[in-house]
Amino acid sequence: MQNWGGNVTFTAPALIDATSVAQVRRAVASGGRVRAIGTRHSFNELADTDGTLVSVLDMPPDFHLDEHAGTVSFAAGTRYGAVAAYLVQHGLALHNTGSLPHISVAGAIATGTHGSGVDLGNLATAVRALELVGPGGDLRRIAAGDGDFAGSVVALGSLGVVTRVTLAVQPSYLIRQDVYEHLPWPVLLADVDAVVGAAYSVSVFLDWRGDTVRQVWLKRRVSSEDEPVADDLLGAARNPSATASIISPIDNTTPLGVARPWAFTLPHFRLDATPSAGDEIQSEYFVPREHAADALRAVREQAPVFAPHLLISELRTVAADDLWLSPANGRDSLAIHFTWRNDTPAVLDVLPAIEAALAPFAPRPHWAKVHTMAPQAVLETYPDLPRMRDLITRADPQGVFRNEHLDRALGLQREFA
């Protein structure tokens, strides 16, 4: 079994496709190492194990709305596209989505996956409660306000197998998506905030070459379907006939130039199509947004080194949060994303140049993507790391849910109680 991008082959000797919480509990209680696996949209060995992989993708969603609390709960393996479809039917919405509606909710929140928006937290910031199976097969619930909640949401699967998620919801809203082309690099660098703050959600697509960036996607929150939009964005022209498919030979993206419910326009890709290029490797680094221009200049200087191996880059923003392992913990962030050709040796060869360029800005790599940074350089940027290590040790003293990749990434000792 391989991951979604095809660059990781899992080595776990067993896989259980659980259809109930009871089955998950039995799998964990039977002994040995366990790791939860979702839709496999990771690009490293974070989800692998030398024991048993447990998937909850086949569990029925079992949606439950709590209108008084303003929340929806459902099985953790449910994909964002299914959650969105359910909420739209009930006139409700999430605050944001990721690029792909295909990914499972539990996997996305566990790794700090995000959408874009200067005022929008990552997807995990919508979590209000989790139910998970811990060591020995015990089922427990942790909710906002509980002492270890901030360490239990973006937890990299280290605390157990999440079986149910509760998210905050709000009234449904309309999003119109438009594409602006050829934004001059000097304009972007002169005022990054003006570009990334130009709409509810903004994505900047670039290949780091030439004098302009290729496209800026503005996802505006509008009040009506006929609300007018500008034809110019700081020198970039709106192209009403543009295709947003810039790395795929097929049109697999959500509609442009029309206002539709959030579920159909906030994600980049349609649920009924293969997203992105499919055959790819991804890397991503989060830097404080206050250093965005300098960080972009530094990376651009290295373009001759890495650009030949690149399919596309994307710039997105994430609002600061207080989740201990969130890449946006304590700082408003610019996420600099790289979608690479599926050539692992070439990618590993060029990443050090990018990471050296970003080093002055304390970059945090995405937990589920490929990087070559030394663990200590990453971990020193997370002020709550000591609390997270303590939580993992208390919650899983036998290391049931750990693996070598997790231990290395978090600097955990291999000795277990």
C-alpha cells in the first residue's frame, strides 16, 4: 500500500478497516503497536508502523447537529466533502476548508492542515471535541476547556485512534472565486499583506521564475450572486475565462466567476475529480507573516536550484492559534508550499537550499510533508513542546501509538515505561 502521492510505501504487516468503535477498541487492546491511517494524503512515514494500521474511513458518518452549541459531530474518518454536503443541506458551514475535499477530517486536523485566510485558523481550530481510543482500548472524550485539549487536537496520532470529531459550525455563506493573472513580483514583495488580505481566502500560485507570479485566486465572501468584482488586483488582471487547472491536464477545480455555497468554492478541487497532479511530492514551510517579503526574496534567490523540479508553488496564510503542535502556534503565518515532480532523490537534493534560505525566519515544516530540516531546528520553534512530550508520555506510557518517524520528529526518547 502506498500513500496518495506514490512516494511512500507502507511497511506495516497488518491493516484493519474498522467499521465500528468496538472494532477499533479490539484492535488496540489486542496488543502491539498501532497507528491510525486516513486517506493517506501524507508524504512521509508519519502514519506507518511496525504493528497494525487502523483505518476508520469505513465507519458510517452518523452526523449529529447540536444547534444550541453550534456544532456538528460525526465519525472521524468522514471526508471533508461529505461533511460539507451535509452542512449545506442544513444551511450551515465550516469556517474554512483545505484545498482537497477528499481528505479525512481526523487526518487533516491531526497534522495541522489548513486552508487560507489572514483571519482564518487552520482546520483544527474548528474542533470542539474529540473521541479517541487510547492504550488498552479505552474510549475517552476530550473537549475544549479540558486541560490537555490544546495538545490533543494537532497530535500527529500520538495519543490514540480518533473515532469521532465535533466541529464548530456557522450559517452558510456564498463564496465567489476569481483568478487574477501576472501580478508583478515587485508589487507582491512591496506589500504581501495587501495581496493575501484581498479576500476571505487568497492563494498565490507561482513558479518563482520571470517578473510576475502566475495566478492569484481570490475567494470572496459575497452577499449575493450578482455582487460586482474588480477587474484589477494591484496590477494583475482578472481573467474570466481562465482555467484554474495549472498543473493538471484536466479541469479538476471548483468553479470560477460565480457565487456558490462555500462548500463548492472554498476547496480548490472538485470532490468528483482527481485533485492536483496526483503523482507528486509536497513540501511546505510556515514562517511568521511579518517576515513574508524577506522570506520570499530569500527563496526566490534559490529558484535556479529548485525550479526545474517544481510543478507549482502556492502561498497561503493561516491565523495564529494556541494548539501546541500547530505550525501556526503563536504566530500569524505565511505557508510556502511546493508541489514537486515525483522524484524523491531530486527533491531531497534541493530542499536544503530552500531551508537554508528560510532559516533566519524560524520555519516550521508541515508535519505530513517532506523536508530535510534537523529535528532540533524545528522543535526549538515550538514553545509548548515540553508540555506535548509530557502529555504523550502520560497518555501512552508504553508507546503503543509511536513510531520512529514520530519519535524523531518530536525528539522523544525511545525508552517506554
